[in-house]
Amino acid sequence: MKHLNFLLPGALFLASVLSGQSTFPKDPAIQSYVDKVHQDSLKAHIEKLVSFGTRHTLSSTTDTQRGIGAARQWVLSKFHNYAKNSSGRMEVFLQSKQLVSDGKRINRTTDLGNAVAVLKGTDPLDKRVFIIGGHLDSRVSDVMDAHSDAPGANDDGSGVGAVLEAARVLSSARFPATIVFVAFSGEEQGLLGAHSLVEYAKKNNWHIEGVLNNDMIGNAVASETNEYNAHQVRIFSEGLPYYELDKKASRIRSLGLENDGISRQLARRIKQAEVYVDHLEVKLNYRNDRFLRGGDHTAFVMAGYPGVRITEFNENYNHQHQDLRTSNGIEYGDKIEFMDFLYYRKNTQLNIAALASMAKAPARPENVQMPVSELTNTTTLRWSAPQSGKAAGYRVLMRETDQSNWQKSYYTSELQLTLPYSKDNYFFAVQSVDSHGNSSIAVIPEVTR
């Protein structure tokens, strides 16, 4: 649809306005990636991860059969195998750091290692980096127990398995943007691997567009209530930015943007990818994380990068951070038999759909502005073309101020759009869109006078 012109007759004008919609098209190429995700492949990943006995951060880094060292070498071997499909575009390495005792959750010197695979983008002008991660380490009831069996099937074998499956499926794909696949270490000891990768990213000038942290995505049954839910998945995202909030608070307050931080826009963009997965609804949870817990994405949002946590709708605390045992007829421990692999497959598919569609899309539009020079009951948005990628058009998103999700979208091939809605009653944003309907993360406009 071309730019809406307010000189149009009333009937035609109304027809143009009513063309706004909140559904998003599907790219057949993205759907093909989604369809390649297999339950058998995911189950094989989990079985192998569990076979290492424990993957505690302080477990052996030299034993070839047991401990986190053996586990991360296996993950690296899988990455190397998938890299053979990439025509030389996938780089695999162990991003390591020596940890010394901190008097807290590190009681001796040990090697911290993140297993990393970088699928380089094909456009040298496109600096965007998307990260999908899960934490490799596991634990039992005592966070310092590095010796007892800690299978970590769901927490967080499921996250690492999703990372491996994404690397397998997407290794031969060609996207203008870069995708990083990472199995973090040290999450249970204080997000140590994530903080280490943040340091590495800053040093290497990564332009991180989004971090998808998968932490427990394979369980469907809640402890205590036994509620079963295999059709919804939660995405946790912060609203007010942790990073430099003092510098941004005045503008956020004046424009009412408490619900529109960069991590929240990332979460909303991931939700758009639910169209690729049958019988799965993304529930946006407007907190950075759950009570009494934390995840690797937090290390990134603390540094100013967009990051979210993707996690199952129901949590079973009998199978998290538990010694393997049976008490009062209840079996405790994070074992593979408590996972729901159909649900796990859907959550992995969501990740791949979101990653691939964002990496394939053009970069965000630049200089998005909403002029406010006089009182009107219409709203005009203007923007510039993205710095990289070819935008076939742009999607203007709209929602009422008391709504959390985008309600309508309007497409235009021009660099501005005027809508017959008062800016006092709605929030707006703009996405770049390619010829297949893949869109960038939305950009909230700057108010100009």
C-alpha cells in the first residue's frame, strides 16, 4: 500500500485505513528451516549431554568422559561438524577465561569456557549480530557440589540442545546478518560465561541486535498443581532499560515508553515468528526474569544490549536444582524422562523462525521520527532507509496505549505514512521489510518539533 493521502475521498480513505492488520506473512524459506527441526535430533542432543554425569562449572575440564570439559568439547565437535555445511562461513572456537576463587561460588582456580560458533553474514555492510544461547553447566541442590550426578536434562540441556539444533539447521543458510550460537558455562555460579562473552563482544565490536537466551524450554508439567501446558511459551523482557536508565528516564517518562525498551521490542519481534509454529502461542512476560532466579540474557541487558529469556510456561521445581532421589513418593532430579519432546520441538522451532527471519530481514529503518508541531487527530511518521539490506517496504505498527502487543500494521513502500489516528491515543513503531515479508525489530519514533 502506498502512502495514505488525506486528499482521498472519504470512502477510499476509510478503505485504506481498514487495510491495517496484525497478521504477518510467512516466508517459505523460513518455514523450510522450521520444518527441519526433528524430535529425534533434539533427544539425541539431550541424551549425550546427560551422559557426561555432571556439567558443573567446577567439575573436571580435562576428563574426556565426565564433567564440563568433556561436554564443551563435544559441543565444539558438533559445531565443527555443522560448519562443514557453511562453505567456510562458520567459525568455531572456545572462548575461555581463567577464574580464580572469589570467595563465593568459585572456590578454586578453574577454566571457564564458552563453546561458540559464528555463522558470518554475507553482507559486509551488515554489522548486525544475533545470538542464541543456553547454559551448558548443571547443578544439584548444593550449588557448590561439583561431584554428584547432575543430569541437567532440561536445565539447561534443553537450551543447549536448541542451540545445537539451530546450528545444524541453519549452518548452510545464507543471511546478510551474523548469527552466533553459544553454550555458556558458569551460569549457575553467577552468569560468569555470559559476562565473559559480553566482554569479548565489546572488545570485538559486535553490534548485537538481539540475544535469545533459552533456559528450560522442554518441560510442560508444573510441580504442585500438575498443570499441563504444551501450547504456550514465555518470553521475559525488561521494559525500563537497566543500562544508563538515568540518562534515558526523562524521555521515557514524558512519552510514556515504560513498556517499549529495546529488549521488549525484541520480545515482540520474536512473537511475530509464532506464525511458523503450529499450536504454539508466545506469552510476553513483562519482567526481565522470574522471581529468585536469573539467566544469561541479564549479563547482556546490563551492558545495554537487547536480550530476552525464552522459557517454558510451567516450571517443575522437583526437577530443578535437585539431588537425584525419591522422597515421599516424589522423584526429584532433572532427568530426561521428565521432558516433553513435542513441546521442546515447538519451542526450538520458534527460536529458528525468529533467528532466521530477523537475520534475513533488512536492518532497522533509520531516523524514525514523529513530527509534533501542531495539534492534530492524525499521525505522520517519517524515516530513512536502513544502513544495510534492501527494504522492499516498511511496516508501521500501532497499538492503543493500554495494550501490550501491536494490534495493527500498515505497509508502505515510501519513507513516510500518515494515519487517521491521534498520537495521544496510540503508540507507533516502524519496521523495515524485505520482499518476502521478513521484518527488522521495530523502532519507536523520536518526537520532533
